[in-house]
Amino acid sequence: MGPVTSRRGVMGIEAAIIVIAFVVVSTALSLVVLNMGLFTTQKAKTMTGSSIGVASSALEVSGIVVAVGDTTLSNLRVVSIPIRLASGGHSINLKNTTTSIKYMSYTKEYANIYSAALTATTYANDTTAFAAANSLLSDFRKGNPVTAATNAPTNTKAIIYWSIRSNTDTVLDPGEHAHVAIAFQPNDKPAEQDKIRVEVVVRSGAALTVVRYVPPVVASVVDLG
């Protein structure tokens, strides 16, 4: 009977070892699955946070889009779009190397008309901003496009200037207000019933798209809504 008892004991030990090994393997697999779950959750949080950051970086129109009208030629010399950060948005660099401005009408389309940002100071209106552009930027050497039709630039170009700001860099910060001002070359000037579509494309975040239709030009200041 002795040998039989010994074999039973060995079999019991082997069974215990198998059970222990199974438990160890199961625990290890559980830890692997848990770690993968935690990694996936963290990755999802990171991606969600990034998506929220991108979405909150959008610009918005902060007031009425206005234009400088030429009642003699019945067209527009300049269009000005007031912009700011969307509510809760992050600061955006509006430098011409990180931002582009697309322009489209019924007959014209340009991938990028952005000349430069004016950052030395704030400007009260388009007249003072383009006066500065006339002295600072080669695109506006012909004169101030606001004050005379003959001062239109050779190519349709846009500037960005600040009316309210807290510093003198090219970054639009919360609380600051800027303007996208477009001066049209003679053959591009929008006339009655034309469509104006402007897209301000920034490096991160959604582009700002503004679409307006030109009403009859009967005054020097035209409200585009």
C-alpha cells in the first residue's frame, strides 16, 4: 500500500502545481489586459483633449463686415472683416507664414492673398491701417486703396491689423480684436450681386469662412452684414 500512497501524493502535488501555474498565467494575462485598457483609455483622453483644443482654436466674426464703396464705379475698393477668438478658444498666430487667406468670387479665385500682419500698434479703421501698409509693405506702394480708386494694388491683397490688443506680436490672444482687410486690384473689385467668400486658414483649428453678397453700391460705406 505504501507505493500507492506515494503516487497519490505525487499526483496531488502535480495537480497543485498545475493549478498554481494556471492562476499565475491568468493573473499575468489579466494584468496585460488591464494595462492595455488603461493605455487605450489614456490614449483616448489624449486624442479627445487634442480634438477639443483644435476645435476651440477657431476664429469668429466679431461684428459687421463692411466695405469701402466706390459710387462712381459701383464696386468695392476694400472689404474689412472683424475677427476674434471663438469663446474659450486658444491664442492663434496670424503671421503670414502660419496663416493663409483664400479669396473667391463668382469670377475670381486666389489660394492666398495674405500680405502681412501690422503689429506695431493698433489702428482705428481701414484708412489708418492701409496708410501704414502703404509705407511698410511693397504690395501697397501705389497708395492708400481706401482713399482713391487709383491707389488699388497691382494684385488683390489682404492685411490683418489689430484694433484692440495687449501686445505687439502676431498672435491673436483672448480679448483682442483684429480685422482682415482686403484691397482689390481694379479687375477684381466686387460689384453688385457678386459673391465674396473669404477663408482664413490657420495652422491648427478650423478655418474661418465668411460669405457675403454685394448689394447696390450707393454709399462710400457699405454694410455687408
